[in-house]
Amino acid sequence: MLSKANVKLIKSLQLKKYRKQEQCFLVEGAKSVTELLSSEFEVVKLFGTSDFLSGIKNTGRIEVNEVSEKELDGLGEFQSNNTALAVARIKPNKSITIGTDEFGIALDNIRDPGNLGTIIRTADWYGIHKIIASHETADFYNPKVISATMGSFTRVSFQYVDIKEYLAGFGGSIYGAYLNGKNVHQTTFKKGGLILIGNESHGISPDLETLVTDKITIPRYGHAESLNAAIATAIICDNVRRNSD
């Protein structure tokens, strides 16, 4: 049975203020929680139905709570979660080094949590496991971000940085997504570099333009004004994997 203290904690972690205060975040759903338990994240509390918990190996020092579907339903951010929920420890914002022979993704002011989560999932699909983001980008530990990654958050390293300072110090190629860049289908990418994705509405910040070594664009054949940032990231990543040296 869920205690009032645990209910209060779970509800509070839906807000960034309390995630920062407690240095913890929520993971919801059987798939994501299962991947969490197999990752390097420190799991503090686990809540699950008897069926879910019966398939979990020894959880060691984790506080395990068996709960009913009714107790879980509606407890977290998503009404559809009635199987498992976990509280895990936030990782420190450690420095990420991207080598000259690997690709990373740089995010400039991506505000939508769903977009951020999908970008993380896309990066994982294409074997890109390092993402750096401006401080204005959505919170990696937002429940909507974690849910949209479908477990990929456990396999991607993420760092918040002063994006301008980071790009200025980056020694490799920086491929920036613009409306007036070189056709991404005709671009030969190097063996490594950064893929820079800008804000959903305004694109890449003007003060970053001089730091971009290669402007690229996804050619438009119809009349849509723009592409969703996560979809644009997926198209670029696909071309990077097909057209790199």
C-alpha cells in the first residue's frame, strides 16, 4: 500500500523545483522501469504490481513497494501507467567529450519535452550517445521527456552547457540545420562532428551562426512551413549515417 509520504514525493517530482530539491526523478511504465533497473542509474524506490515485481531480479538496496493497478493509475504524470513506477537519482551534470571520430547532437533551446524525448530516442536509434544542450532546453528529467525516450534515456549521456562557449571550443565540424543550407541528401559528412538543432519556432540562435562550419538543410518538396525539430533530427541523423566518410 502506498504511504502518504510516498504519494507526496511522487507528486512533487512532477515539478522541476522539487526534482532539483530532492535530486530525484520519476520513471513510469513497465518498459522504461525495466530498462532503468538494468542501467547505471541509482534507483531509490520501486513501485509495481505483483505481476511486474515477480519478473524483477534481486533489487538489492532498493525500497520495493507492491501496489495495485488502482493505486498506480493516475499517480504519476500519465493516466495509462498501471504497472510500474520508480524514483531514481539524478546524475551530476558531468562534462561530455565528443571525439573527432564520433557524432554528437547539440540542442539550442529545444523547449518542448516531447520533442526532447523523441530526439533522445532518435539519437539512441542511430547510435549517437552524446547530447549537449543549452540551459534553456527542456529538463532532461521531466516525466514527459523520460516517457518519450521509451527507455533510451538510460543509454544517452546528456550535459547542459553554455552552448555558445561549448561550440566555440569544439574543434570539429558543426553541422547546423538551416532553411538555406546545403541539401542534406547531397552532403558528405565527416567521420564525426556535432549536429546542431535549433529552437522549434526560431531555429538556431543568430549568435551561434558564425560557429557553424557547415549549414545543411532538408529540402522541401511541398508547402509546409517547417518541420518538427525531432523529425528534422531523425532525417539528418539518417543522412549522416548513410553519407559519412
